[in-house]
Amino acid sequence: MNQPTKAGSPFSGFRIQFGVVALATVILVVGFGIVLLTSPRDIRTKTSKVAVSPVGPPSVATALDPSTIPTTPVPVTTPAAPATTESPRKSLTELSAAVVQIRRFAASGEACTNSTGVVLTADGLILTSHQGIAATPGCDNPDLLIAFVEGTDSAPKVRFRGHVAGENAAVDLAVVQIDRDSQGRRVPSPALTPVELSHAVISAEGVAVRTLAFSEAESATLSVLSGTAALPSADAGWLNLTAPIPSGGAGSGVFDISGHLVGIVTQAGWNDTLTQARPIALAGSLLQRVGVDYIPAGGTSGAAPAETTAPNPVASVATG
């Protein structure tokens, strides 16, 4: 019969050690499996998947990765802004500040004629129609009254006096110079709002225009008339206007859509079948003569026959 193994024999110790090693092995295997399951995927595998996926917006990680930034600058094409020669369009308030009523009186102080003009320079040169301010028997006082408005809905109010500084009866244009205040006192040059002169050529097809004119009545407000202006032929020295101009509107300014002065009315009257204006180009030599630097389109100063310069006024008559 076999004898039972005693607790302190060598076989008992061997079995205990074998059991401990087996248990440790199991623990290591289980632990390694857990580590494999919880560890992140290989980065190269992830990158490979992204490379074959559809192109889309870059991820935050890709955007911040220095390796994704190109070493050569990528050219960027910016569309050029469209070229334009048109200035900002002027409002009626801005234009009305440069339109004046010119009043001529007899030596006795009696009113003779009223016409319209436009301010050319800040120091008081005014372009108008020659016939509207021309001296006539019984109406030859050289002292002219210059009235302004404070908006298109107000009556003109006399602010200055002036005299004829230059004229060209052949094309019915003249320039008036402001030289005194409304009471006839010498004053420094006024700071006025001048118009902008057009350098464009009006065609036979015509352009849209606005004409700002005063009537003969001293208390009448400024009339704003819309229409078109057309050059009837290449050698014509006038513009045909579709809008009728009131009596007293000789010398009115004709403005294009940008607010540039394109002409001066010389034929006016509500009953006229055709209203006409002189193109601003015909005033070129007259304007240069009085010190206004203006060269019309084409580099010529326009036809200007028989120009004359009026003498300075010799008297000043106080009027109401």
C-alpha cells in the first residue's frame, strides 16, 4: 500500500509553485488582451484611409499640421474693379446751390430783366446767357444783383452784386463776376459751390439731362425739368432739349445724370416748340479768357468768334 504524502514533502511544494506560475500566466494573457483591445489604431492606417476617402474640408488636426502647409505661395487672382469715369451723382440740393438768378435794373432802380446762371468758381464767376444780361436802352445799369436759393422750394434771395467780366455775343454766352455784397460793399471773395464742367461729347442719340431754371418772377422757386439733350449734327453749335424752359430761364444750366454741366440754355420760353442750349465746349475760349482752366473734349476750346470783354462797372445804384 502506498503511504499518504506528508504535508511537508517536496511534491507538495512543487504543486504549489506550478499553480502560482499557471495563475500568473493566465493573468498576463488576459492583461495583454485587454491592452490590445483598448490601444488606439495605427496612425498610418488612419492616414491611408483618409487618403482614399472623398475630398472634403480639412480637419482641425490637418489644418494645424505644419507638414500640410505648402512651401510655395499659392497665387490668388482678385477680380479688378470695373473702371468708371462717372463721378458720384449730385443731389438737387447740391446743384441748386450753384444756380443763381441774375437781375438787371435801370438807372432809376426799376427792374428790367431776370435770367439764370450757374456758378463756375468758388470766388464768384458765373456763366450765363449773353442775351439775358445784355444792357439795353433804359436798362443799362452795369450793377447786377445775384440771388441764391436755400433749396429748390424757396424763393431766390439777393446776396451779392456783380458785373459782366466777359462775353461772346456770337454764341450767346457771358460770364459775370461777383464783387460786392447785396448792399454794394466790397467784400472778400465768397466761398461758393461751383458746378463741374462736362468733358463728354453729346451725340445725336442724346443723353438724359436735368435743367435748373428760374422764371421771370423774382419770387418764383427754382424749376427742375427733366428731359434729353441731343446734338443734331456733328458740326452743330447747339443742343436740342426736349423739356420746355420757362421765360427767364435763359442762362440755365443743363446737367447730365452725374451732375456735370453740359450746356447753357439760350432759347427759353414755355411756348417755344424747341428749346436750345449751347454746348459747354463752345464756352471754352471764353472761360479761359476769364481765368477758368477748361479744355473740352478733343483738346480744342470751341468756336468763339467776336469775343469781347466788358469794362468794369462805373457806378453802383442801391436798390431795394
